[in-house]
Amino acid sequence: MICKKLHTFAALTVLTCALLLPARAKAADYKFIRQDTKMTCVNTETGTHIKSQFITHKGYTYYFDADGYAHTGWLKLGQNFYFFRADGSMVKKDWVNNYYFLANGRMARSRWITKTSYVGSDGRLIPGYKRKVKPGFVNTKDGKKYRNHDGSYSQKTWQCIRGHWYYFYSTGVMATKRQIGDFYVDAQGRMVTKKWVRIGKKRYYYRPDGRLRKTQKVTPAKPSSGKTKK
């Protein structure tokens, strides 16, 4: 008799808890529509096209751009990079050329992928990388480069080093005596600030932030009209 009452009480308790708990929302159903080489996705419950959103379906993750089409190739969102195959599926836990993508699809940076494979701050695999690398300028046959603490070389970017700004080409070589956009770097590769610089027949003034402010033509000196004494 006592056991029967306990079973009845337990059943009522479970039923009460079930009624009090919020109902789990039903997962949205999606319909994928392929149009030639492009693909769109529709929420079948609302009838709306998915835009600017990640969708994971049957183990594959896709990203639909603002135009509603599945993204392919490289994608940058915020500070993260992703890569999507030709069918729109996200690359995860795999290499694409010299870049590795983690389980969440993000490109790996500044970390070991295997015991012998390390990717730098730009995500690129660094062959023969050693754990302890001293950062600094390196002279090469092509020109001066800058090696970072992770072993990678600065490429196609401005970089502040010990209080001075330098620009490095896509080859990694430091720019010298060149106009880079609105900025100018001197013979040492340093960005010029608060200074006039003569380039050809013109003089240029660069503001404290390094941007070009104004230009002046160089007026050639007039020859003296006086006669030379013998």
C-alpha cells in the first residue's frame, strides 16, 4: 500500500514539473534551393530567405550573404576568416593551401596545428618554424625585412616598431624613400612626420600623423645680375 502511494506521488511530481517547464522551441526547417552555381535558403516556417546568417544543416555549415546567396571562398567577419567550398559548405578541421581552419570554421592564427606545423599571425603555415624566435630586422638579398616573434615576416602592411612606422611590401621587403598613399618613408624606412621633403621639383609637407598636407613647387634660384670682378 505504501509503495503504491509512493509511485503515485512520484508520477504526480514528474507531471507537475513537466507542466511547469517551458516547452522546447521547435527547430526551424530550411529548404535549400540551387540555381545554377548559386544556392539560397528559405525558412519554411516563415517563408523568408536567410540573409547575413550562418545555417548548420545535416552537419554542414553555410553562410548566406546579404543578397541571400550562399557564400563561397574566403569570408571575413569581424576579425575572423572563414573559407567555404564551391558547394557553399564551410571548411572545418582541414587545410586550404597553407591555412588551417578550426572545428568552428575560423582560420587558425599563431598556434601549433600539429607537432611540426605552426601557423603565424596571418594564418599562413611557417615551414621550419622554431618555438623561440627573436623578432627584429633581417637583411636579405632582396632588401630588409622584419621577422615577428612567431617567425612570420611582415607583409603588405604598416607596422610600428620601436616607436616608428614602417611599410612592408607583399614580398616582405621594407619600403624606403617612397610615397605610400598619403605617407612617405625615408631612407631608413621610417614614416616622415612634421617635415618638408623634396621629391624631384616639388616639396611636400607631412603632418604629425604622417599624412601629406600640402605641396609646393621648388622655385629655381635666379642667376646673379652683377658682373664678376676680375
